[in-house]
Amino acid sequence: MSTEPKPPATANPYRDEIVISWPELHRDARYLSHVLHQLGEWKGIIAITRGGLVPAALVARELDIRLIDTVCVVSYGAAEGGGAEQRQGELRWLKTVSGDGAGWLLIDDLVDTGRTAKAVRETLPKAHFAALYAKPLGRPVVDTFVKEFKQEKWIYFPWDIDYQFVSPIKSRRGK
């Protein structure tokens, strides 16, 4: 039996972070498109908003798909103080689509805990679920993904960050 204290349930589960650049995201979306193209023809794409919008646009371009719809569900938002909210809240459905998803691609940027993905999967059980990135807890829910990251890694997407000038290390010495 472990005697180590357990962190409180509200503790931030992320210990590390990574920033995905626009070129990396574009390269990964093109690779995902290649894999999806090998699987056959698709009726259209259903993007999970908001994270799935950019990957869906890139995949739609590569596969020449013009029919695109969205399911709109909220699980993360902005935290107080303007940072990224790193704990999922309650799922709120803003929009769904009809049907069971047969013949459709369901696209998202990341399958993290799998909580949102499972909820969407229940509404579209026959859609082919593709994401750029997956983590171990979400991996069983997605059909196709490009890269897997550790569960405790927080991922910043290009639309989440603001590039700004940083002074060289040498000029900051002694401050």
C-alpha cells in the first residue's frame, strides 16, 4: 500500500507542455489526409468545434471534400487570468448532426481524455473518427491519428498562442 499523499482532485494533471507550430500541424494534417485517402471515399467531414475546424479544412482540401458540417460541444474554455483552462468542465452540446455518421469523417485536433470523443462517438457511432493527435486515455476512441503524446503533456496549438519577441539570454544576465 502506497503511503504517498494523493494530489487533490482539482490539481492540474499536466506536468509538461508542447507547442505545435503551423508548419508541423499542416504536415501532420497532410499525412492524416494521405492515410484517410487510402481508406476510401467519404461522403463528407464533420468537424468537432472548435479544435477540429482547422484540421478539417486541411483534410477537406487534400481530399477534395466540399461537404462539411460541425458538431459543437464545449468541454474546455479560457481560465481566469486569460490562460488555458487545463481541466475539463461539464460537456455542453451547442449543435449536433443527424444520422449515425456512416460514410463520414469525424475530425478533431486532439483526443485527450476521450470524454468529449466518447460523447460525440455515441451520437455518430458509424463515422470514422480521425484526429491529428491522441493521448493514451483517448486513443481507444479514435480510429486514426498521426501522433501520440503522453497523457500529462499539455498541447498548445498554433491558434492558442501569441508569438512575441524575447530578449537573448545573454542580455538578460544578472536581471
